[in-house]
Amino acid sequence: MDPGAGRFAEIALQAGARLVALDYSRAVDAACANLRQFTNFHAVQGDIYALPFALASFRYVYSLGVLQHTPNVAAAFAALPPVVESGGRLAVDFYEQSWKSWLMPKYWLRPLTKRMSQQRLFTVVEKWVPRLLPVARALSRIPKVGGFLGRVSPVANYYGVLPLTPRQQLEWSLLDTFDWYGPAYDNPQTAATLRTWASEAGMRGVEIEKAGHLVVRGIVEHAARD
């Protein structure tokens, strides 16, 4: 339900989904522009803490790359199960909280970058990502230590991880590098916390997978309402 510029929404739309996307910001405008060819796409600008949807409105709900950037992550997660119909499915991903995550340069640089204007920050990212991405790619291919060196790269690098074209590699690196440094909030979570939240929401068949980020998914069950 979060469009951003629409890259994940586009995948769902191409698979035939009828999709309603939600974003708090004017990113909904970019998503609408990028996905205007899809008649099964609808975008809504709204607040996750006060979702503009009736209870049990959706069979499937997903949120990718968003909730860790909210001021109250637990409340943001808790807002999603009520709009999933009973027996429907929910999938949400989060940055993982661990000692390894604090090796990432974004946590060293964010005290500076989050104070920059969004336009200025994007200009910096747009200038340096094309220069640093080949370096990050080369470092990640070094035997034995490539995984570690890739983790401490200051830019997002998906070579060898996702089957993207060179143009897509650059676009995704630009978007995700900006996403590292720009948000006011960055609150990674542990698998134990996610399992607790899913249990409190009454989800069953809960799976937590580490797929780059931590992904929690399961089936939402609601108690019978009078």
C-alpha cells in the first residue's frame, strides 16, 4: 500500500493485481505519472496511523521499505492487519537490527545527511552513485571478504543479488542510496520483535525470512464481530 515512485507496484500490476497504493507524501504524484498506463492502479495520499480504508478492505496487503521510516514503527505495523480481510495475507519488510547493521556507512553519515534538504541530498547522490557503484561492485566480488566490503559500501549495490539490467542497477542504487540517507527516521527491527507484533495482531502461519531485509508474512485472522 506504499507506492513511492511505483517500482514495486509495477511488479504487482504486471502480475494482474488490482492495486491501491498509499503514501503520506506527494510520491503518489510520481507513482501516478509512472503507472498511468495501468487502469487497475489507484493511488491514495494518506496517513498510516489513520488509514482511509474500511476494516477488512483488502485480500492482500504489503509494505516494502517504509515502516522503519516512521516515528512509531509498532503502531505503523499494528495499523495494517485491521484492513486485511480475515484469511487474507500480510507481508511487511524491515531493516534488520543487529551489530552488523551498524557497520553500514549510512548510520555514520545520517546525522549529517538527514539535515540536508531533499533536493540537495539527491543532487549529491545523483553525482556520486554512478562513480561509486562500480567500486562497490568490484569490492563485492573479492573472494572471502566481498560480502563484508559490500556491506560497508556507501551506496546500494544489487549486482549479483537481483537480476536487473545495468540501467535498473543504477536506478535502484540511486533510489535506495537516497532512501538510506534521506529519511528523518530509521528504526531497524529484530526478528523477535516482528514475531511479537505478528502474534499480537492475531496472525497465523507467520514466517520471518531474511531476504536482504527481514520479511514477516502470514495470514490475518479477525475475531468474529457482533
